[in-house]
Amino acid sequence: MPLRIVFMGTPDFAVPTLAEVVGAGHQVVAAYSQPARAAGRGMAARKSPVQTFAETAGIPVLTPDNFKTVDAQAAFAAHAADAAVVVAYGLLLPAAVLTAPRLGCFNLHASKLPRWRGAAPIQRAIMAGDTETAVMAMRMQQGLDTGPVCLAEQIAIGADQTAGELHDVLAQRGASLMVRALAALERGSLDCTPQADDGVTYAKKIEKTESRIDWGKSAEEVHNLIRGMSPFPGAWFELELNGAPVRIKALRSSLAGGHGTPGTIFPDLTIACGTGAVKLTSVQREGKSAMDAATFLRGAGPLPERAI
């Protein structure tokens, strides 16, 4: 029998999982998402990707600010769900919510737990230079991403892969993984294993203050920062162009030969680091669209000797 599901998620990362759960024939009785937020140039209230998809699919959507009130908890319990599926929802769930579904709440997490528990596992894995990550379906408990793991799939991280590219891979693979977990739950054969006590790390939220490139760091660190910050918020530096500092986002890069004083710019937009160098292959000038390095160089005019 198909399961009666409450889905809880907010960003576009969660949409493939919701689509797969619906496509698998489960009855999604409600979707919970973060409230609409002001966004864009006009700062108009914008619904989340999950809310937009759910409404298109005819699924009732609820957007509570939190679950601290008895009324919010009672409304959740009233769905009489067999299980809740949680993907990047963005709100902490109290015990009254976690225990309400008959079979429990299950979270899809984009890391190789217990490494990178928390808000930004994809970006942190790349910024740390990890060569492998995972998607995991786990049974939720009150700790931050501490629940036992039920299903997992390991995924290699490419040497030049960006956070945006890895995000898309993990979203699709995670959707399939969660549907398989629900199928096992439906059969009564879903086994979950406690996480290891060793190797715990936390993926704190990305702060904008982290995004400025420090050319004094090693080429590997700079390259990983660029990958981990791409496409958002974008690792950046400044160039003195036509007598004024201009902010440049580095969107794609590769490790390159060459050495010099950190920040030294070579003709092909290779820039020296504390050790080694990185070649910028895609950049975005402030107020402009992204472009490849060759296009940028044609329009930038004479470059300074060093990046700031």
C-alpha cells in the first residue's frame, strides 16, 4: 500500500525528491515549506521552489514560522501521516513533530555522515578538498543530523567540480535514494545503523565574509574556495581597471603552473597564489553576466600587475 506522506522542504534541492515521492505513487497529504521571502530586484515576496512545485501538483502547502506552538504541532499530527520526508527544510523539528508520523520522520542529507552535519555540507566538502561525499537517508532524532543512517550512496567529487554542479547530482541521486528508502519502509524492511562516534564535523552556514579570495593561500585552497562558492555567493577579488577597483567573481578555475608574488596576474588570467597558481576560466564582473576568461580579457582593457 502506498504510504501517507508529509513532505517538508524549501529550496530547489528538495524538489526532485518531492517529485519522485509523488511519482512513486505515495499519497503526499501536505507539503511544509518556509514562508515566502522578499527576493529579486523588486524585493517582492517569492514562494519557495517546494511550495511552487507542490501547488502545481495540487498538494496543500503549509508555511508556519516554527513548530513551537501547540496548535502548530497539533495541525501536523492531524495529517495522520505514515511518515514525513524532510529535505533541506530549514526549521528544527521538536519531539512532538518527530514522533507524530506512525513510522517516523526521514531526512535526506547531502554528506557522508557523520562528516559535515549541518547547513552547508556540499559547499564545505568542496572547500575542504574532499574527493568523495554521499547522500544519506536517515531516521530523524532531535540532534543535528545525528540520526541512524538507513540508506546511503557514495559519490565522487571531481577535481574541478563546483558546488552548483555537485548540488544537482546529489539532488537527483538523493531523490532516488529516498524513494528506495520509502519502498523498504513500506515493506517493513528498512534497517537503520547508528552513525559512528568518530569523524564528526559541522558544516556551518556560509558567511559572505568567507568569500573574498586571499591570494596568499595555496593554489589548492583558492581553487577549492572558488569551487565551493560557485555559483553563490561567488568567491571574489578586485582588479584596478581604468583607475577604479572592480569586483570580480571567480566562478570556475583550475590548478595551473606558474609562480610569483601572490596575486600576480599572467596574460591568460592565471593568478599566482602563496604556493602555485590558479587559472580562472569563468568570471563575472560586478553588474555583468558570467563570461569565459577569453571574453573577459577582450573587454577588460589593460590589466594591473596584481589582483587585490
